[in-house]
Amino acid sequence: MPTNLDYLYLVSIAVIWPLYEHFVDWPEIQRLFGEQRSSARARMYRRSITTQWVMVAAGIALWEIKDRDWYPLRLGLPDRWRMWLAILLIVLLAALQGMQVLKVRRNPELRAHLREMLTKSDLANLLPHTKHEFNMFIAASITAGVCEEFLFRGFFIVTLAPQLGWWPSAALGIVLFGALHAYQGRAGIVRTALVGALMTFVLVATQSLVTAMALHILIDGGSGLVTWIALREEPSEAAPIDSIASRG
């Protein structure tokens, strides 16, 4: 049964963390963007990575201290036909992401249109613009895939299920997962809540949190790659000519 320490940990995930992100961390990042600090995005990614792994480490320590069985968290690979279902879902999503990447890379007009849309939206500051930022974004995507699934589809549901039931706990986790991304605006809350709902159904279908982690990483990383291709600087066609002229 959950203890007071478990509930305190859940409050830190569901209440304290989102409030900190929305009222403390995000305003600080926006201030850095306003000052046109070149390191603002990389700093934002580093903060996200550090915070999430600290939260997961605390959850693992709490689980170990209570000497609980790890099986309910579904951290193993799916078995039998569920393994094939997991592979199919991962391959289909990877293929879809690959098609989107190729489409954006091969179409300058589409890149320009996507760049214009992104720069006018509130998401522009969250997305990578340089190669270094993209590398950091991928690290943040892997972190989010592993840590957020462990916290919201793992620890959160398993801890509350004995009192609320599995599905009510999962539904509450979806809502709070969306609220964690309130700094992205109303659209960001809805978008992340929908991803949370999808990952919940994946967990039910495959009985493996690892599958949800893999798909979550693909969703975040793939979207980051597409937007980075659109937002990065276009290579100058005149550069090779200028270079030859300077050498001559």
C-alpha cells in the first residue's frame, strides 16, 4: 500500500514540478531568450534532462527502499505476440517519421513554409536551430521518453491504482502529464495529453512500459529532426563560388 512518502513524491511530480516549470523555470528561459543569449536553448535542454533524471532517481530509490516488486511497473520487454505488436508499432512510426524527414529535406518551399509557421508560433524558442542544439534536443527527447513514461505511466499509475483503480489513475496521469507542459500554452497541453493517452493504450496493448518509452522517444526525436531541418540556416549557394574566388 502507498505510504505518506509515496503521496509526497506524487505531489512533487503532479503539482510542485509543473508549477516550478510554469512559474519559475520557463520565465527564466524566456528572459534569456529576450536577452538573445545564444546558450538559452541548450541551457533549457540541460535543465530538462537534469530535472527528469533526478525525479526518476528519487522514484527508483523510493521503490527500492520499500523493497517492492518491480513487475507491476512493466519495465520488461513484451512477450509472445505483444513483442511483434511492439515491433510493428515502432517500425510504422519510424517509417512515418522518415517519410516526413525526406519530404521536408527535398522540398525547399515546404521548408520555408514550415519555418515561417514555426517562427510565428510560441514553439520556436523550444526547438533546435543549430547542430549543437539538435544534439541536445535528441538527448532531451531520450530523457523525456524514458523518464516521463516511468513517472506518469509507471510509478504514478501503479501507486494510485489500489485506491482509484487502474483506469482512473491512468486518466488522472494523462491530465497531469498535459499540465506539466502548460508553459507550451493551451495547444501544448492538449498535444501532450493526447500523446499521454496514446502511450497509455500502448502500455495496455503491449504490457510493456519499454514500448511506450521507445515510441515516445521516436515522436519527440522525429518532430525535433523535422523542425531542425526547417529552422537551421540554409546553405548559401554562392558560398562555393566565393570560396573559389578567394582562393584564386
